Amino acid sequence: MSSLSVVIPTKDRVAALTRTLDALEGQRAEDAELEVLVIDNGSGDGTPRVVRERAERSSPPLRLLEQPAGGPAAARNAGAAAATGDVLLFLGDDTEPADAGLLRAHLDLHAARAEPTYGVLGRITWTPRAPVTPFMRWLEEGGPQFHYGELAPGPVDATRYFYSSHASVKRALFERVGGFDERFPTAAVEDTELGVRLADAGLELDYHPELLVLHDHPTTPEQSRRRSVAVGRSAALYNELRPDRPHPAIQPPHGLAWSAVRLAEPLLGVAARLPLPRGLREPVWLAMTRAGYARGYRLGAAR
């Protein structure tokens, strides 16, 4: 395996995307065939112009695709369809490689395991460029965003840990399972759903924590609450589309506990912004995200 295509969907985050592209231009993989595909999802901040200008001088080669509708699932599919590499590396527009050997490391792992069902999961952590708040640290280490703290290096469950902000798979397997389901309109649960189909097709997802990208996306409790609503909507869609494949992490929010957090959502949103002691703030943050999920699920189920 000596060819790799980096697939990056983006919308209105030109500053973070620029830093990610800078890091990709600094990658050391001289003997490999590399390309970077940026799929613009209808940006209004000048992203297409910036990418076109960079594409004239970029190494590795950089291509811009424009996919104004359909969300990140459709954007990633468009990038994969245009890709020429044997390996697809999915990154976020705000996940810049932490060192110059990232692409070479993904390629070497795939070369050592050439079977089409082998894939690689890398690690994501907050960039040190901006302050990491206690809330952001909780999101990463014990909250609902990523669950790397649960993982040991080696094979992991693709149905739970296929994170499309840093994972690589063979293009042949991606195409065989049909890519991302474009009925998911936002960046929520769509990678979990693909992970389920990849696992059913035999994917062995190999976690390598030394492969690191830096997540440049400062997040507040209010922003996280809104994301939880989107996750709830997508969870309802998953259960509608896949009644044959229930997922332990995508449960309908039924019962008294769920009703309680949903009713308390306005108060939890206020409390989450207060300077609470550590022993109290994390339970409040967790209840707030669950309340958002419950509301989003009800909205999604009622559509």
C-alpha cells in the first residue's frame, strides 16, 4: 500500500482548516503517493478561494470538491469517490497532525496488513494552541465526546470507536459497504453507523495512540448541549433505519431518569456555566448532555 488519500469535509472553518493543511504539507512520505481532498460543504467564509489558491502550489497535491448540500456524510462520500489512493484517511478540518510522520505511519501500518479488512484508529486530543478548559478536558477524558481513555492499543470495537476525525481504511472496503449513509444530515452518529457496517464486513480496527492529531475546536457547555441535541436526533434516525442492529450506545431515552433530566434541561444549562466545585460540576455536565440528547431524540422520533 503506497498511496493514500486524505479526505477532509469542511464548512466555515477556514482558519482551522488552514492550520490542518499547513501540517499536511509538512508531512514526510517522499516515496508515497499522497493527495488531500477538501470537500467544501457550502462555506460562506471564503474557504473555496483559499483552498484553490493553495492547490496551485501544494505538496502533496490538494484538490477542492464542492458539495454544498448533504452534510458531512455526503461530503466524505464525494471525497472518497474522487480519491485515487488505496487507503482513505478521514480527518476533520480542525484535526491537524501533531508531527510530520502521521501519513507515513498510516501507510506503513496498512502496508504491513494488506488485507482489505484492516483499518487504523488514531488518537485525537485538544490542541495546546488555545486554553483547554476543565469542561473540554472532561469531554475528552470522561464525557461524551471521545472515549480514548477506555482503549488499550490494538484491536478495538469498530461499532463503538470508528471516529471519522482520525481513522483510515482501505478504499475497497469503504466502497464495498456503501460509504457513509447520507440520510444523516449532521456530524453525529453517522460514523457510528458506518462503523457498524464496517464491523459487519469484517473490519479489524487497530488503535494506535501514538498517531496523534490536535483538535482545534474550543467548546463551551452551551455548544456541547446543542451538539447533544443533534446527537439525539441522529440517534433516533439510527434506530429508525437499523431496527435490525440495535446499538448499546444509542438507546431511546425512556424512563424516569431520562424524563427528569429532560425536564431539568433549562436549569442544567444555567448550572453548567457556573463555577461549580469539581465534585458537582461533572455530574451537572453529564446531566446537561443527557438532557440535550433526550430532547433531540424526541424531536428526531417525532419528525
